[in-house]
Amino acid sequence: MGTGGMLAALIILLGVTIQETESCFPEPGGKNLARKGSTSQSSRHAGYLWATASRAIDGEIDGDFHKSSCSHTQLQMSPWWMVDLKQSRRIGSIIVYGRKDCCQTRLIGAEVRVGNTLGHHNPVCGTFSKSSVYHAVEFCCNGKVGRYISVIIPERKESLSLCEVEVYGLKRERH
């Protein structure tokens, strides 16, 4: 293939990539679908009675656990958190806000799942890697369909603390 053909192929490839990822990022003012959902988690930390699952959809993204705006499970095997969106949606992106005050590495290996099955065996939208453990991590779900969004730390004894979980549909679904 000549230089012109390679350039044309690259432009086409870039066009497809831009088009596919464009719908991932929430539009300014986009509707956070999780805010009207109902939440649950595998347990609640006994020392923090306010650290319920609903704290992760209260709209507060501060990241300071001691300001009473984060969920927190007990130390347990495979802890999980889940939001029920009440109806199946095509998911563009999920933004997870972890703690800023400590414990960021606890999320390494945690999976964000989207699907219509109650439980934690739905398809994986993304996994927290060592390089993605920051206060806010965005996962592009590329239109995965689901009613249930869950975060689970599989096969490890750990505590799960989430300060906010935002769920956005595909751009064409937001009106």
C-alpha cells in the first residue's frame, strides 16, 4: 500500500475510533441515571453506621470518607456494591469516585459490571488497574445494556468503599 493509501486507511481508522469513543464521555449536564436508582451492598462497616450503599449515589464527589458521603463494607471476601436503575438502559459510561483520604489501592482488581441479571455475574465494563486507581475513574461501556450496575472486588478479602458512582447512557439516549 502506498503512502496515500496508508494515510487514507489511518484517517478511516481514526474516524471510527473517534466515533466509537465519542459517546462514552458524558455530555455537560448529562443525566446521572444512578441518582434515581436503589442501592445495596454486601455489608455495612459496623463502625460507620452512616456508610450505607446509598451514600455512593448522593451526588457528593468529595472523596473524604469522614464527611459521611461514602459507602463502606466490612472487611470480607468479595465485597460488592450495586445500583438498580429500575429499567434496562444502554450505558455509555460509568464514573466511579473512590476515596481521596486513603485506601485507593483497595480498588485494584475491582470490576464494574453491567447487565440485566440480579447478582454479580453480568458482563464486565471495566476493571480497576494499578494505573487507574485515582479519585475518579471513567469506564467506557460502549452501549452495554443493563438494569444493574455493580462494583465487586472478586476473590479477595477486602473492604469496598465508594464515594460516588455516576452512570450515563449513550448520548443518543439522553434527551
